[in-house]
Amino acid sequence: MSLLQFVVSIVLFTVLGFGIGFILNMILKTTWLPVVIAVGVLVGALVYQQIVPGIWDALILGCGMAGTVASGWTIQTLRKKGYRMF
């Protein structure tokens, strides 16, 4: 994997995790459920497929999880500030 692919993958997975988590938070009206779902899907896929990720893959997946956690934190902050749609 080249450095350019690695950098683009990190940005892509972070934005993708944030976007999907944010949309699920708005639809389901729960704060941390997307994080639980993402962890469950990730662990389930790794265990079921018996995949052992390398260091680069683990960093990319970790950035995706960071995006999902950031979406939960953002929704929680918006709710505390009084935005009712969230």
C-alpha cells in the first residue's frame, strides 16, 4: 500500500464513520448506539472471517471508529446546546 492510498483511506474511513454514525443518531435518536453497532460489526467480521489485520489496516479501521465516536460526541453536544432535532 502506498502512502497516498494510506492517507486517502484514513480520511475516507473517518468521514464515512462520522457520516453514517451521525445519520443513525438522527434517525434512531440514540447517542452511542452507532458506536456499539460499529464495534459489533467490526469484531464480528474479523472473527467470522478469521482475519488478522496488519498494522496499516488496524490504523485505518481505528480511524473509522474514531469518526463514529466523534459523531456520537457531536450529537451529544448539539443536544446539550438545545437543538431539538438531534
